[in-house]
Amino acid sequence: MTTVADATVTEVFFDFLCPFAWRGVELADVLRRERGLSFRLRHFSLVQGNHPENPDRKAPTWWLHEQPQGEGGAHQQASLRSFLAAGAAAEQGEEAGWAFTLALFRARFERKAELDEQTVQDAVRVAGLDPERFATDLADEQARRDALAGDLRASSALGVFGTPTFVLPDGNAAYLRFSQLVREAGQAEQLWNLYTEVLHSGAGIETIKRPR
């Protein structure tokens, strides 16, 4: 549901499979906690975006939320499992959703854990969630899939192709691939200001990619 407050919120589309998305979510978390900016976590599936049945990312025919759990490749299973779990965590409130998302990302990319059931339960504990409520909300699978479908359809309408993609309150949107993890508030603010300045500049910059 859209609210008046949404006019001040930046949406960040991410996938738990992506280390660049992890860096983007960490940046957003610093900015919201230390600088008072508002971000909303949204899901985008790289598996869906890269699926051979979806040559047009704005008109997919293969949707991750419609796939059975336990089927498909390892990435598909891990992604669907993580998204549904994040949706269940968010039922305990916005802060719970952020805490779980960060805990799962850190488990994956700091501790190199697989995105399996044990890692999900560990993230529930680290995030301080009510485990019984989490289990109940996760068991309401249709509600979790419906919520995921909303994010996937929104990302499709925008033409999202990579993570993290930030959508500013004025509708400006772009994928930004971070080369390093930023957790210091001043550095995060400087990077964010540069990013938004580029989007608002009218320069029409589509890609900046450094040679290696």
C-alpha cells in the first residue's frame, strides 16, 4: 500500500546472492541510522532476470515466486528460500526486517555460509526475532509468495537488471556497483551524495566501469 511517507523513501532492490547488493544494503543501513534517510528493502531476483525464458526483463514469463521450493538449481533454491524468509522476518516490523536481512547477508559474505535452512535460523537468532512467530509467518507460504510477487513485478516494471538498484523518491533509478564495503557514516554520505548528484545532473550517464 502506498502512503504519504513513501514520497520520502528510496527503494533498494537487492538479491541475497549478490555481494554488491550486500554492500548497497549496508550503505543504506548506515545512512538510515546515522543520517536519518529512509530506505525500503525490495527484492529482485537475479535468477529470474537471467532466466533463458525471460529475454525481455520487462515482460518475464518465468517468475521465481511461482517456482516450487526445493526445485531448480542451487542458486534458485537459495534465492527463493532467502526471499521468503526475509518476508517472514519483516512481519515482525521494519527494524526486524532490516536486522534479518543484514544478518543473512553477513552470514553469506563475511562467514561464507550457504543460504540454507541452518543459516536462515542462525540469522533469525542473530537478528533477535521471535522464532515461533517467524516459523508461523514463514509457514503462511502463500502470503510470503504474494509479497515477493509484488516486489518482482515492481522490479520488472522498472526494468531492473542488477543489484543493488536504488529508486529515489522522485523516480530517478540506477544500478550502482560498489567496489568496497562502506560502514563509516561520513564516507557513506559522501558516496550517496555523489550518486544522487549524478542521477539528477541530466548528464545521461548510463555506465561507468573501470578497467581491471
